[in-house]
Amino acid sequence: MPEVGLLEGNNVLEEAKPFIKWAGGKRQLLDELTKGLPEFENYHEPFIGGGALFFRLEAEDRIKTAYLSDSNDELINVYVAIKSHVSELVEELLSSKYANDEQAYYQMRSSRPETTVKRAARFIYLNKTAFNGLYRVNSKGGFNVPFGRYSNPKILDRENLLLVHRALQKDELYCGDFSVVLKKAREKDLVYLDPPYLPISRTSNFTGYTKNGFSEDDQKRLLNTFKELDSGGCYVMLSNSYTDFVADLYGEFYEETVYASRMINCKADRRGKVKELIVRNWEPKVSQRKLVEEIVASN
């Protein structure tokens, strides 16, 4: 297995980073998620979001083929644009219409571009300049987050977009409900499920990534998918907010409590370290407890 950041021929194996801000992003939990992983065949992630775990496994050369999907068609469009049209996307984002000012923001928010590249550029721009990096749509699917007033957001990160482009070349992208993973996942494949989190209170709901949201009934459907994948011999891992509801749903599997810092919340007092749950259908041989130990030690 090549080391990340070392030369391999003329290529530098550098890890791509999530190119968008995404509520519930997993970069800080990568040690938790990657330690104790079994040897697997292909990789599936039907709630791709920012893709932090995928990018880590790809950089470590652990993925043969990845099947990446999401029900958010605008998000998948960005992945498609980066995979197939990254030069055009970079050129588009250099345009002055993607300026970090309020007038440009609301003009772009109200626009409805039709090409793959222009839709992707709009998505990235709004994500980097919207308030708190939040992605939220109304019942009609319209993006409705106000301007963020950041002093110098990095709207175009050309270097990282090229790394993401490279990471996606041998992978498949598709838009659809998470249950489509059942059509492609096979025995010994690894499936990572990272759904919109069940809110821990009625005011902390960040499930508005699509106009249909993600309900408790969807969480129950997801449990059925988890069980079908388990019966089919897949390695299945899920992360979610820690609630009694979620913990009870997956009580027959291996559950681990972790803590993560969450900053995407309009209420400052609701940011900080929060309790989350990782569920696996195998018992990891190595379990990294650093964040848990830090919380315990601070009490």
C-alpha cells in the first residue's frame, strides 16, 4: 500500500479533501472510521456528501471501484462535473460573476443554470459563500440560505479540485435513493451509510438537503437496507447522531459512541462536541478512543 504524499512514478499520492462544507462532515472522525476496517472488495457510499472517508480510502489505495451516490441531484452533478469537466469548471469559477459580495450572491442564488458545469459552479459558489456553509432547500427545491458575509472564502481551490478529479476516475456516480445500493453491493464489499442525521432536538434539524427531507420512516427503511446488506455478506458501517431512537434501531449490531465537533448551526451555543454513534456489522479489532478519552478527562 503506497504512502499518502510519497512519489509514485511522476505522481504525488496526495489526499483530496472535501471540496464543499457539509453538515456532519467526517474528516475529524476518519481515525475512528478507518481503524479496524476489514479487507474489502468494492466500496459503496450512498450518502456521499463531502466524501471525506472516500477520499481517505482512495488516497490509501484501498479502493478497487467505488459506487458513490446521493439523492441530491445538484450534489451529484458537481461530482460529475469534477470527474469529467474539471478544466471547464475551474475556468467558469474564475468568472467575476462568482464574486464574494451580496449582490452577486443573490443573483447567483436566484439563477437556474442548465449546463453541468454552470450548475456545478453555482453549487460550489453558494456553498462557500452562504451563511455557515449550510445547504438547505425549501419544499420546492429552491436553495434558501442567506449570504454569509465571509471576508475571504476560498471559492476556487484549483489544486484540490484536480485531486478530486483524479480520485474519481475509476468510480461510478449516480443519483438516487440509498436503497439502490442493494443492486450493486456484493459479498465482501464495504458499504458506508452516513444519512442526514436524526435531529437531537426539534431545533437542530439539518435534513433539508432535498425537498423531501429525511424522516424517521426513512431511518427505519435504512435499517432494513442495513440488514439486507448484512445478510448478503457485505461489511456495513453507519454513522448517525446519538439518540435513543437510533441506538435502539441498531441494538443488535456493534455500536460505538464517539464525539465530534459540529460547527454548522445557526445557534452558537449548539456548536461544539456532540455525541455520535458508529454502527458496524463486524467487531473492529482496533478502536480508537482518543476523542472519548478527551471528553472523559475534561469532566
